[in-house]
Amino acid sequence: MENLFFKQVSVIGVGFLGSSFAVAIRKRGLCNTIYGFSRDPKNLEKAKLRGIIDNYSLDIREICEGSDLIVLATPVGVFLQIINEIKGVAKNNCIITDVGSIKGRLVYEIESVMPEKVFYIGSHPIAGGEKSGADNAKADLFNKALCIITPTENSNPEALSILTNLWKSLGSKVELMNPYKHDEVYALVSHLPHLTAYALVNLVSDINEDFIRFAGQGFKDTTRIAMSPPEIWRDISALNKENLIKFIGILKDNLSKMEGLLIENNFVSLENEFRRSQRLREKLK
Amino acid sequence: MENLFFKQVSVIGVGFLGSSFAVAIRKRGLCNTIYGFSRDPKNLEKAKLRGIIDNYSLDIREICEGSDLIVLATPVGVFLQIINEIKGVAKNNCIITDVGSIKGRLVYEIESVMPEKVFYIGSHPIAGGEKSGADNAKADLFNKALCIITPTENSNPEALSILTNLWKSLGSKVELMNPYKHDEVYALVSHLPHLTAYALVNLVSDINEDFIRFAGQGFKDTTRIAMSPPEIWRDISALNKENLIKFIGILKDNLSKMEGLLIENNFVSLENEFRRSQRLREKLK
């Protein structure tokens, strides 16, 4: 891991993840200057005041010109639009990555519009949760966290090596994964659980909103991610809809199975379902 | 709250909740002697060694005879059987309560077999979670936690007053609730979320168990309660099956609604569903 250093880094989107990335690479001494872009000047001003970014502009092309590393940290729904705006100014050997929860076809779509000497490879740090805003920026957010990198058969090996070392330098445990497999896995272990958490809370409001105050820690934990920003999860849902539709179907089948066991008074089999789940969940402890 | 003191207390079941109750009342100086009962002599020996109980017997009648307060802290499925075993030895003015998650018809069934001068009123402290065993006993478990007490039209007012003061002395915020309403509310904010957590983990194992290692904090929180003891949740599910069947149906409807919005590419409405959920969940923060 020799010589990992970026003279100029551009962070597109200075919310919780983008800001945390900025403070993390600065803390590890991996860069000289960090530029920030956001649609909201107030966020940029705040990020600059807090020393998260060195400077900003409301012109995204100005921000990206001459950077060695560009990190997309906006909602995934606008990645392609951003890429199309900046691809003309990205310098040769610039590495572009992102911190979004969607890969799959999007990765290939971004690749297909890349200039020859600009290298896009997707990243998905498994960190963040329901927090938002530069105020919460955490330099250690990625330390000891998993980071999925999703190269394709077209990825530049040197860029992949630099990106892998970058995340490792932030303390992340890097796993390489095919972009489509990524979206299947994360539909299962993240996207569907988000939709389910939203649905569980909505069920309470369907019956009686006031009942929410009787909830204990179990409900709080189970539905914590229902506090996640709706616009982010709208984009993720839209871009992973095929996997989500498939897994919602299977989840409904699993719920129907439990419903059937309740109706038949087959509590031995119901307990076995619980036990199968408990056993796997214990592995994550 | 004058003069709240129990000379002899019997705790039936010395798991996490029963043991925590024992150490809590002792810490607050609310009792003289605590007797424990369990089907497992090893648990009793451990609880005695740790000073959680003063003494034990494998004869539940011996444990309950002469007690001023008897607390059932076993799985709810055996409450009625225990009540039938001990009702003959309970002394006059003895108060019997429990710490179980099911009330409803069970409360009336227990009431119906009570001797005239023995008073059963149900309690449900909203505390505990997936922990188990006397090793984890926490004297402050009930402090600042909600405790639902479920008196009926038959409940003795003085016994209700004593029981209310007991939980308040442990720091709990007491709410009185009709037993049937209790089971509806807790199907919604606790029992169904448990079944859903079990189902989400089982969905991962249906697809590929190995994917579990890619899960982040969101999945961990959402499915933490899938580590809860299966036998306890079997009993709870069995005794609250009507409410669970009703709410599983509505949860499936809510999931189908999201599925439909994904199929129609109606992401504006999907975001509105998320937003409605986020807004209610924020109230619990």
C-alpha cells in the first residue's frame, strides 16, 4: 500500500456519508485538498465552517475539474445525471466511486458513459444507518466496517487496486462482489428490511397511532431504520425493484406460512421456524 | 405509598425477568425473604449462589405457601397449570401477579380459579428483550420502563393499589389497560414485530445463509429480537393467535401495497408511504 495520496478530492453531496468520508480521508492524511458540492449552499457553508471540506462551488464541473478522486455521496437516483455533467471535465486517471447502496445495472450504465482514461468503480460502505447531515460526520465511520467494491470485467486493475487500498486505509474490510449479486444480497439484508420496518410502523398507524407509545425496546430496534430518509429509500427501491418484488413475495409467503401454522394450532412447527431463525441470527451477534 | 413491604415473596421461574424482579425488589428494600422455583435445579442453585433468591425448593407448593406476593415469570404457556398447582396453598390476601406478555382471556381464566381471598392481577413490564438467564439479572431493568397492569371488573381495589405501588417503587411508569386491549396493542407493537424479525432472518436462510455476513447495523437492529427464546414466543403466539392472524393479514396487505407501487413505478406514492412511517417512528426517538 505505497504512496496512496490524492492531491485533490471532490465529494459530491455533503450529507452524513459524504462528510464522514471527507473527515476520514483527511484524518488518515490521504489527501491535500477536499472540494465539496451540494445542491444546497447552506450544507456547503456548514461543511466548510466545520473544516470538513476546504472549499466549494455551486458549479459541479468546477468542483470536479482536476481532481484525482471523485466520490458520489448523493442519493443514488441522481448518479447518472451527475456523471453526465462531470465526465467532460474529469482529468485523465481520475478515479470516480460512490458510497451508494445500489450497484447492478447502474454500474454498467455509468461505465458506458465514462471517457477512456477516467475510471469508475462502485463502492458500498456498510455504514451509516438512519443518521443524516454533516453535523453527524464521523471520521471513524468506516473503520472496521465492511465495504463492498463492485468491479466489472471492464474495470481498470490499477484503479481497483487504488480504490481497495483507499478503503482499507480507512479501516474497512473490503469484499469484491459482482454488481448484480450486490443488489440481490442487499435487497435481502438491507433494502427489504427497510421496507418491512416502514410497513410495521404504518401498520400501527393503520390501527391506532396512539398505540406507538406502548412500544418497548424490541419495537424501537426493529423499526429504527424506518427513520431513514424517505427520498433515499425511494431511489434505492426504484433501482432495485426487481429484487425487492421477488423478496417481498417470499417474505409474504413466510408470513403466510406462520399464519397457517397459527390457524392449524401447529405450534411445534411454529417454534421450529423461530428456532431456525434464532440459530442463523445468533451468528451475527 | 405507605408501608409497601412483603415479608415473603415467591418468584416462579428464575430466568432473566424473574431474577431481575427479585434483585430489584431486594435492592429497593421491599421484601424480607425471596423464594425461587424453577423446573431446573441448576438455575435455582445459580440464583441462590448469586444471592438473587434466599432459598428454593423443587416443590412449588412449598415455595408459595405463606408468601405475600407470588410472581409468575415462566413462559406464559404454563401459567394456568402453575396457578392450579399453587392456588390451594396461597394464603389469604396473597397477591399473585406475573411478568408475561399475554393477558386477554388468560387473565379471566386465572381469575376464575382463584380462591376468594387470593388476588390475581396481571402485570406486563415492558422490558427484557432477547436476554435470558439469571446471569443477566438487572436490578434497574424496570426503572423508567413502562409497566402495563391489566385489572378486570373483578379485581380487588386494594390489591390493585398495592401492585401499582410495587411497580412504581421499582421505578416503572404504570398504565392500566383492559386485558383484551393489552393483547391487541402488544400483538401490534411487539408480537408481530417478533414474528416479522424471525421471518426476515428465515428469508435470508431460504435464499443463502452465507449472505448473513454482509448484513450491517440496520439488519442487526431489525432482527435483534429474532434471538429471543423460541419457546417463549411459541407460547405468546399460541395465546395471541387471533390478533396475530389479523395483523399478519394487514402487514401482508401493506407489503402488497408497496409491491404494487414498485410494479407501477409509482415512487412518489412509495416515498409517501415511507414518509408517513418515518413521521410516526420519529415520535418514539
